[in-house]
Amino acid sequence: MNNLGHGIIEIRQRDHNGAFRLVYVARFAKRIYVLYTFPKKTQKTSLQDLNIIKKRYQALLEIENER
């Protein structure tokens, strides 16, 4: 996930229901933003999921730059 943006972190969770991913960024003062959560069905993250994360990260940067 390093190629998606600075400070983006991925949490991987596996339980009896399957595997899941949570992608978040915590580089802003006193704020943690969850960008995307999704069930993981294959080893590789789909291009569609990556594009959603990128788009949300860019929107977040715009919001933070306005502050």
C-alpha cells in the first residue's frame, strides 16, 4: 500500500468469516481517517479497490489543505 500515498496504513484481519482489510491514514494531527474497508478474497488487491483508496485519499488531502 506504500504506493498509494504517504502515511497510508493497512490492517489485515482474518477470522472464521474470512479475511478483511482496513486502510487508514493517521498523519493528520489528532485525526485518524478510515479510507476503506473491504473483504479480501484474493491475495492481490483489486484495481477497483486501489482506485477507491486513491480517490478518497486525494479528497482527504484537499480537505486537509483547506484547514
